[in-house]
Amino acid sequence: MPELPEVETFKQYLDQTSLKQLIKEIQVTDHRILNTEEIYLRRALKGKRFESSIRHGKYLLVYLKPQFLVMHFGMSGDLEYYNNKDDPPKFSKVILKFNNGFNLAYISIRMFGKLSIVNSREEFIENKKLGPDAYKMSFEEFQEALHGRKAIAKNALLNQSFIAGVGNIYSDEILFRTKIHPKTNINALSEGKIKELYTNIKDVLEFGIEKKGDLSSYPNEFLIPHRKKEEKCPTCNSDITRFEISGRHGFFCPFCQTK
């Protein structure tokens, strides 16, 4: 599933290709992708330009003046900017046709993504009950989000109302780097561990953004290349353990990450 680094990569791609382009036509090829009525989507988009974009957690909000187009990419979402003389990309669900002869396709293979229209960023964050953005948050915001929270570390990082943007893969990496067992109670962490966790959240996400979300390019010292059965810990060479929490499979080193 696209997590914060992947969605930040989509944001950068949209900014580089599609900002300020006049939208002259909207083609919806699959209505299941819409979290709004098609007529409302067309009314919000046609004749408008993408003025700017904001990413919050795993959501990309594109400003249309005065509303926002919200893109959620689900398990397999993507964007592709292409010449309208070319065939649309496979699995294109919504195509925005610009006045300059190019198009932007919103792609979804497994149909878990959604497009919607909202009136304000603040209203959207409040309605979705999203916590502070994991990459942009201050340490003070992180401390406030932690305050009084009772959850195991893995579930806390995955909870978008705690902090927004971290998913299954990056949570494993963050906990590995911080040497925290995924089932450690988050409210039992020392002040030093909390600071270390905050730093590693930022560092892991920043590295992911630099890599444009390409997990295949990660060096061996990261846990990410070893998130599979019968792999060894890149630090101590012990067997990596696979576990399941709340229906998700995670990976950790039981020797480096003790309770």
C-alpha cells in the first residue's frame, strides 16, 4: 500500500507535470473509485486549475480554488501524465484532460483508492480524525499525540489518528531501527526512547522519500530487504520473525528488538 513516501512522490510528480494546467474535460471510467457524485466532481474540476497541492499522511489534497480534490491511493494507486495522442494507461479510472494536449490518469488496479471533493483541508483532517503528519510533525506534536495513549508500538504507528502516514512496511523499519519490540506498550517507553522513536520516524520517512518509495533500492543494512520468511537480521544475523497483529503481517528481530 502506498505509504507517506510514495504519496509524497506522487505529490512531487503532480506538481512537476500538472500544476496550473487548465482542466477541460473529465473522463470517469469506473464510478466505484469516486467518493462523491460524478456531477459534483465535474463541477469542482472542469475549467479549473490545480493551484497547489498538500500531502497529509497518505492523502494528497490538490487545491482547486476554493475546494480540494482528495486523492487516496489505496493498495495499488498511481498517477501518469501522458500525451492525449497516446493510449490511456491500463487501469485508468479517472482521466483529467488538460488544455495543453496532455492528460493526468488516476490509476487503481485493486480498486482500494478513492477520489473525493472537500471544502477545506482542516475539515477533511478533522472528519477523518487524522493525527499530525508523521513527516512534518514537531516533537511537541508527537509528545502530545503520545499522551495518555495505550497501545502496543506496532498498532500505535499504524493508527492514523495517532500520527498520519506510517503503514505496515515503514513501521517495521522504524521499530527495528529504534530497537523496540512491536508488542511493547507505547506508554511504557522512556523519554530517551520516545526521542529516538521520533527521530527514526523522520529519518526512515525521509529516506523513503529520497528513494521515491522504491523498496527494491534499499541497502542491506535496512530491515526492509529482509521482510520475508527465512531471512536473517542485517545487524545480528539472527532469524527474522514474522508475526500477525490486527490482520497485518509484520517482521522484527527478536534479539535486537526485545520487550
